[in-house]
Amino acid sequence: MAFAAYIVVHMSYVRPLPDDANPARFSEGRALRHLRRLTVDIDGRQEGRPGLEEAAQYIKGELEAIKNRAGPEYRVEVDEALVSGSFNMTFLRHSISLAYRDHKNILLRIASNSSKDDDPSVLLNGHFDSPVGSAGAGDCGSCVASMLELARLVIDSNWIPPKPIIFLFNGAEELFLLGSHGFVNTHRWSDTVGAFINLEASGTGGLDLVCQSGPGSWPASIYAQAAKYPMANSVAQDAFGVIPGDTDYRILAEDYSNIPGLDIIFVLGGYYYHTSYDTMERLLPGSIQARGENIIRLLHAFASSTMLLNSKQRNLEVPATKKSNDRAVYFDYLSLFMIFYSRKTAFLLHSLPVVIFLFMPLLLQYPNIALRSSLSTFSGLMIGMLIHASAVILAIVIPVVFSILRLLLSSHAMSWFARPYLAFLMFIPSSLIGLLIPRTIWISLPVSQKATSEKLSNEVLSDETFFWGAFGLYAFITLVYHQAGLEGGYLTFVMSSTMLISWFFFRVTRKHFGHQSLKSLAVYIIPSIPCLTYSVYFGGFFVQFLIEKMGMMGSLPPPYGYFVPDAIVAAIVGVVTGWCMGPILPLVSRWLARPLILRCLLQLSVLGLAISAQFFPYSEAAPKRVVLQHTLRHADASKIVDSSFDFSVVDANSLTFLFKNSPEAAKMLHIGSDFSLKADHHSIKSSWVAIFPLGFLFSGSLKFPAPQNDVSKQYSYLPSLSIDESALLSTTRARRVHLDLNLGSLKEVWVTVLNITGPLSNWSFADNKLPASESMDGGPPSYICRLSGRSHEKWTFWLEANTSEALRVDVAVLDQHLFDDTRKLKSLFPSWVDVTTFSSFLSTYYF
């Protein structure tokens, strides 16, 4: 089962087509030619660097070539749009305002020559910009390359879409979804979009998981019918908000529009997400091929759907819109096919196991039904439910205890990070111990003293107690999950349904083979195999995804933060083990809950912990993420006040661990062999305001003195903020300060952040609306605004204060240019460390 799951998740059965494949087929080879141009030939596609404009011109050139090849039956338009705007949003649970100007989007619209301008269209969206320090092959060069190949395929396959297809190559997603916001608010085609597909990547391949779908259920229904290699489940949408991050789906379907669509993401290879290791060589072969074959089918299906409506039609279809707002339940089975049903159907199906459980006391007493005996039977079933619940809880708690014990005797956390199999080796045996302990304590627990008129042994009655108790637990979890408005209850529904089928075959055959026969046990287990296979497939994928993401989930303050990642992984492995064993545990526990087997599992657990302690947590294939900021505090446009190297990590292994294993870098920073650090080495969160709110993922950040000699040599002028005009409003006591922000001679500015403290009552950003206030380092409330766009032009804006008290404005400018000393320091770290490096210019002003 595990091998089958591995093959499916890693796309090992998909054969990539070469670049000379039939023009009527999608080809991964042709897509990779585009990807090589974008990630190898072009040096960086970050805002503020020339590579972003090079990428935009390359994309536009390829689209023009496609347009020129189109026949007279097509109407093909290529557009280059500069978008500007300002709005408020919440990101990583922090409030922020965003102002942007002149970000470039490249668009292609393919329609029949008889199409109208207002025909409802299908949008395929992907971004061509990259995060700081990353080549962006997976995120999201693979998306752009796929889209270019898909655009070619539409023309070369002679498919004339019944409704227009719009390809949006947006150039500012990594700056918090600015490209898609600009399209929705300013482009003439935005009101025609009736459905969208957003392509994203949080890794370098694997199945392209549908992690969000809506509004309504019909986008997921289209996917279920059309996808060749489906991977989608409604659990992903339930859990998406927990994961730090966001996609353009939020802009297109939720915050600023109501377009039905799909959010499709590469999820494996998360080790390389937003790192310098996100290169072509890390892509999983077959992933782009599978994505392309899925997307072309989806484009056909969406373009032919009667549900496709433009914004005006959607507003008129109020009853239909309300009817379609319910999210559906959907999931794939080993990428072979999709199961899809509506929320109304889900309520009926997911309530059925509870109804069966509540009627079981009567059925077990039939035909001698009596109130007292039925209540006694129900009491026995509830006891069985509690025992199974205790087994599941122990399956989670015991691995967590083992993980803590290992860390108390180890010098580092996350030993499983580079080798996920170690997590299974350490925590599955201990989880099984937890599952079996209750059965060893309650060896025999009949449903009631007079459970039935038949003469059955205590073993038979005990098995019924454990079985119906487990069934009842999963039945109630399914119903509660549904009532909470979530769609992932299908997981326990499938388990309870499988248990019923297996129990039926077991009851039929045990009269022939005997209750305690291995043949009877086999008859019970065999019908469970499809459910168990799905559990291994989904559970194994979930644990792998979680392990890869633990390297970037943020670091918590010591001492407890050191234990958190191991405890989380141990708990999740316990949950998955309990889930995989759930349908068969009531019967197999009678065979396995024996002292000899428990001792064997305990020895395996101890052995796993001992083995894992011998492995280093990181490698080039699973790098440790480190953020290095060269912080330059300046008083005006030329005077440097302070210069420091600020370091932070985003996992449990602290900077002390990093420097102990990076002796050359430690030497350059003058860190002694005892690694004792003074209080003034601690870096405060306000130092990281240039990457707000990502700095809130950090704890234990450190700073070290840095040279500043190269600054004046390379920059004539530093960023400065000055008053353009100041006036007291005559109608109120408020005063308005007009300001000019000049970014000096900085050439590779990614973003500028304003942190404004004081009696701020209004400003010129975000339609004169302030976001919720934030607090840096426990200080007074402040308001944050991120500015991005062309840096050679000054920013002009105004701030309004409601008292005469001074406004304090902290300006932080993130520049991607590195000074020689910063480059040298970065190069001294070993290859298992990925260092995201940038310069940050900080200055403070009072008005």
C-alpha cells in the first residue's frame, strides 16, 4: 500500500513527452524549454531587478508568436498592462496596507472570430515573479512554462474554444497578490471572467492538488469530471487557513471578486519552496506533464459549461448563486477517479452512521427487545466508544512523549527532517503501543451481561463491544465535522461504512470458520483493503507534506519551542496511524494486544529513537532556512548610524546550533568557541520591519556588528522622507502632513515599509482607510503600509493626525543588492544551509 501511494504521489507512472512530441499534445519537454529560459538564462525575476522585465518581454514575445500562427477562425489579443492600486488586507493574521504602482501583467485572450467582447470567459492565472533569493523554478516558473505550452496547444490543436480563454501572467504575486488585484480592479477583461484556474506551487512537483474550490460547488464538480490525473480533497480546503501563506485565489474568489474557480498547487518538494534550491534540477519528472494534461481538459470543460457567466450575469442569477454557494465534498482515490457529492447529500450520508449506531442496542437484542437490556447494551456500546477514543488519544500522546524524551537526550531537533522515514520508524511503533494498551487492560468487555439470547462467548460479545464502540466514535466524529461547516468528514464516513461492510462478511463467515479463526479475521480485513489503501495514500502524503513544511513554519521561543516540531510530527503520525488502523483495530487488537508484541513494539520505538539520534537533520536536499539581513540604520540621506548583520531561523534548531555547525561563519562574526552571546546580540522584531509580517515567524534572532565602508562607495544617496507641504485643516483640529519619499540611488528595491506611530487618523492609502493597528516589540499601536513599484520615482502621500502630538514614521527599504562583506559571510555557510540574504535600510522621522 505504501509503495502504491509513493508511486501515485510522485507521479512515477506519468511519462513526460519530449519537446518534439505531437503538436496536438501537451509536452513537458516544450514547457521545460520555456522554464530554462526563465530560470537559467534570466538572472532573477524579483521586483526591482532587471530580470523581471526580461521575463515579461520573453512571455510577451512567445504570446505574439502564438498570435501570429493563429488562423482566421481565431480572435487572438495580446495585452501588456501596468497596474497600480492600494488596499488593506490581513496576512499571517496581521493587518497591513499595500500600495503599488506600475506592476506589469501580460495577458493573452483566445476566442473564436465570432465571439463578443462581453462573452463569459475562462481565466488561467499564474505569476512570473519570484521571491527574494530564489530562482523560482517551481514557484512559479513551472506555472508560467505550463501556461505558455497550453496557449500554444490551444492554437496548434485547432481547438476553437466555445468561450474565450484568458491567460493572465501576473508579475507581482510574491508582493502579496498585487498582480491579480490590479487585474480584477482595472482590466477591461476582468468583468467577463466566469471561472478561473489559479496555478501555484509550494514545492517542485507531485500531483497538482486542488486545495481550494469555490464559491459554490460547480468548479470542483467540473474538476471531478474532467481531470485525467485528479488529486483533490475537501480536507485541504478545511486546513488551508492554518498554513502560513496565500494565493491569488483569495483575490479572485473571495476578497475582491466572486469568481468561481480552482486553486491548484504543486505541494511536494516543499523543502525548496522560496529557497535558492528551487531550480529546474529539483522538479519531479512527470509533474508538469500531468498538470498540463489536466489543465487542457479543464479548459475544455469550463469553456463548454452552461454555468459559465460573466459578472453581470452572475449578479442577475441571485437564486442560482445562492443555491451554488454550498461547498461540496470531494476526494480522489489514488488519482484514479474522483468521488463528488453535494453538501445536502453529505448531510444524509454522514448522518446515517449515527442513526445506525443509535439503533444497534435494539438490533443486538432482537427478537427479545426489552428496555432494561437495551439500555444496558447502549451503555456497553458507549463504554466501547470511550475505550476506542482512549486508544486513539494514547496513539497520539505516547509518540509525543517519546519525541520529548529523545530531545532531552539529543543535541538537535528535527532529526527526521531530511529523512522522513525516520519519523515513521520512531513514531509508528509507539503509536501502535497506544492503540493496543486499552485492549490489554480490557481483555474481555461484553456488550451486556445478557446481550443476546444466543449462547455466545465473552470473546464474541467483547469484540462486538469494541467494534460498535469504534463505529460509534467515527459516526459521531463524521456528524460533528459536518455540523461545523467542514467537508473533511468523508474521512471518518468512509471508515465507518467500510467497517459495516467488513462486519457483515465477518458475521456471515464466522459460523463456518469460527470466531477466533485467522480465516475469519482475513474475511474481515479483505473488504477493508480499499479503505486502508486510501488511508495510507492520504495519510502518508499528509505526513510527507507536513515534514517538508516544518522547516519554514516559524520558530517559537525557547525552551518549549525546541520541542514543538517533533511533538507536532509525532502527534500527526499518531493520528495517521490511528486512522489507518481504525477500521480493523477492533478485531486485530485481540490478536496483537499481547505482552510479547507490546515489548517488541517498545523495543522498536527505542531502536528508532536511538537510530534517529545518529542522523543530522539537514542536507542539500532538505536545507535549513536562514535569513540574513544586513541592517543599515541611517539618520539622513547619507549618514550611517549603525550597521549590523541580523540573523534568524524559521525552525526549532536555534542560531546557536547553526553557528556551532558553521565554524567559518562563526569565526567571521567573532563568535567564541563557548558560543556565549551577550544581551546586545539579540535582534528585536522592529529590525525586521522590511519583511513585515514575516518577522513574526522569528524568535531568538541575533545581530552582530557589520562593516559599513562599502555603503557610501556604492550609494550616493540613501532613502529619505521629507515634508512637501504641511497645513492645518480649517474645518477640524486635524493636521495633514504631505510627504515625499525618495529611495535614493538604490537600484534593486523589492519593497518599502512604513511603520507609522502616533495620533494617525487618516492617510492617502487604501481609499483613506486605516488597517487594524499592530504593535512592534510591545510598543504603542502603529499602522503598517508596504510600498512597491518603480523605485526611481518618488512616492508622494499624506498623513493626517488628530492632535498636535508628533507622528513617528519608521521607513524600512529592502534592497536585494549585497555588499562584498555580506556576500562573503553568506558563502561561508555549509551547503545544507540556504541563506536568504538582503540589505535593509532603516530610518526614523518625526512630523
